[in-house]
Amino acid sequence: MKILLATYWLIPHVGGVWQFMHQLKAQLEELGHEVDLLGNSPDYTKFHIVNRGLALEKEKLLPLLDRQLFDSESPYFAHDPQHVIRSYELDRYCMELSAAYFGLHQYDLIHTQDIFAARALSRVKPKHVPLVAHVHGSVATELHTSFRNSPQMGISEQSPEWQYFTLMEHYGAASADLTITANQWQKNILTEQFGVPQQQVAVFQYGLDAVAFWQKAHAGTTIRPPFGKKVIIFPARLTYVKGINVLIDALALLKSARRDWVCWIVGDGELRGALEHQVLAASLQHDVRFLGQRDDVPALLLQSDIFVHSCYQDNQPFSVMEAQLAGLPVIVSAAGGLPEMVEHGVTGLISPVGDAIMLYQQLKILLENDHNRKQLGANAQAWASQHWSMELMMSRLLDVYTSVQPTVR
Amino acid sequence: MDADLKVRGILYNRIFAVNKIDTELLVDYEVWNKLTTELPADYQLPDMAALANIISVKE
């Protein structure tokens, strides 16, 4: 088959969607399929099919779109003083027109990676080309939270801007022949909050390329833990939603009880300065290391003893999957899809969201009892090697691809 | 064919649900001609099927 993987977001990118698309392309090509990757360019100036070097500059489209749809003489009206709707819609229509320009008749199947791409491609694809939509997160939920946390924007539940993302979540997820989520949590959001029909959504977990993971793990790292110290590791983008501040609060408590540990925070982001300040204020500067963005995370996991992901919201992060495959006990918060990834007391521990005291107690338990900690890690590894199997995900995905093919008449 | 040929935007009015603007705006012929050929016959902007609750046509 010739397959188009498409996203409204930027490609290439450091985020998980690009990682997923890149990995999926390789897997599909190994099976003999031909795959193109469509998305926004990293500088937002064009939509491109990145693997073929095809691009259409948005400046060729925007003047007419803006004049017809959104400027003061436009026949349409939307109360949108901060141009939130205008900005998203213009970019979505650029995606629709760019996809048409590149030509969609050549594809046997289109597989989108977000709600905007799903809605966009559903409107411009030939009727006979099936559309599968993966939903990797809830754009509406994230934007609604952002509006709630930014009262100065003046956007409330009654505002068109708020309703816009509700509508896009619904129509995006409902526009495909079949929609896929990685866990029940994400499916419940779509069906219960955004009115997507139950039968529209299939649930199956992501897969991890174990061969590539172990190659990187065994390639090693120059980082070594200090003698006699156990390593607590938290790889994540340094953003608010990841809840790294919760771990630092827990470590401040842990230090008063035990000194046989260090913590490695792996990743970069807008909060790095604030988190370094928090570490300093808690006198943890000799206990917590910020390692920055690194390519050797699998090898760092092999040097570590406990993995923490104390986020406020997450779907099904690759970092947790990798930690489990590496044989680490994981301590995760009860946020989003995380409780579906860990069996409490068997493959790891689950703590309430934002609860630094509980996290401290769980870290202390795992540091105190080597046997228990290693048993949880071994259980996690045995479970992960089956559950996160790439072959399993590809088999389910190919079943979906087959199920949406038009029947021969 | 001149690759940089510009034509009036109103040539592509069929994809806009309402056309009240007699625009003099010029657009790239090669791009707009190719993409409108590829679009489904019933394709229209804006996406009123999804957004009718928040976008309305001015009186």
C-alpha cells in the first residue's frame, strides 16, 4: 500500500508524535509499504511532505483565505478578538489546500496523528481513500486548561474560542473511518466529554522498538553514578505539566531520611531555570543533576535504580515504556493514562497527582528494600516486553488498515 | 506557461461558501489551479459543518 502519515504539528520535531510517525514509517516500509510524511514545517512557513522534499509555501494561500474568510470585509463573523480561531483555522485550511495540491489520489490509506489533521484530510481526500485517525492527546483539554489558568485572556466556557476546541476535538476524532487511542483514559475523554461515538474508537497501546532500544542501551554512556549511591531518574521535557517540581519536593523530604541516592533529571525546557532554583533553595544541588537533552537515555536507564514520572497529565509516555523495558521499578502519578501502565505493588507504584509526601514515602520504601525494588523492576520488564511489543502494535494496526479498506464490489 | 502567472482570486470563488467580496487580489495560477482541480466537488470554506455554532454569515 501507499500510505500517507499526516500531522498538523511540526515535522521533524523533538516531540512524541514525530517519534511515533518516524518509527511507524520504518516499520511499515520493512513490511513493504510505501510511506509519505505530511506536516507543518518547523518554521511554520509551509506544509511539506518531508521525505520527498515537496513543499507549498503558506504565503501562496493565506492572502486569499484571509481576505475571503477573516478580514473586516469578510462575509463571516466570529467573535475572536485575539484571533485564536482565525490562527488555527487559517493554518488548517492551508493544510487542506496543501494536501490537495500534493495530490491524495495516489494513496491507498491516510493515517492522521491529531484532530486537526484528521478533520482537514477528511474534507479533501477522495471518498474511496480510507482515513484512520490516531489521537495521541486531548488538544481541547489542554487548551481549556490553559484558558482557565490565564484569566487575563478573558476566555470562558461560553466563549467561541473555548467552543472552537470542543468542536474540533469532536469533529476531528469523529471524521475518520476509525479512530485509535492508546488507552481507555483517552477513549473516555473522546466519548464522554466530546461526544465521539463509542464504536468509532479502538484502543490499543503503543509499541516500542526493543531492538533499537537495546542497541542504544548497550552503546553505553559516559555518565556514572557516584560510588554507593542509587540513582533516581526522571527523563522529561522540563515543562510544568511534567510535575518535576513534585519530585524535587519529595527529594527534599527524602534527604532528611536517607543520603544513599542521587537524582538525574534528563531533558530540557522552559522550566529549567526555575527547577534549578528550586533545587538550590532545597539545598539539593549536590544530590540532583540536570543532564540536559541527551541521546543516551536507554544507557542512563541501565545505570539507574528507580524511575519517576510525577506528571500532572500524560497519555502513554515512551519514557515509562522504556524504563519498564530496562527493568526499572517505576513510580508514576495517577494522571491521565499512567495508571493503565503500572500495576500498583507489582510492576511499580502509583501516587496521587501532585502528592510529594506520598512520593517521598514510596521512594523511601524502594530505597530501603533492595529485594522488593528489584522484584518490581523484574516484573515490569517481563510485562513490558510483552505489552509494549512493536510486533503486537503493528499487527493490530494492520488489522485496522485492513478493516477500513473499501470492500471490492 | 508562465510559472509565476498571477490571476484574480475570484476565479476560485467556488470553494468559498459565500462570496461577497469582489476582490482584486491576485493569486498564483499554478498553485490554485492545481489544488482546486484536486479538491472534492463539494469542498467549501469555511468548514461550516463543524463550526456553524461559532461562525455565522453577516447580514
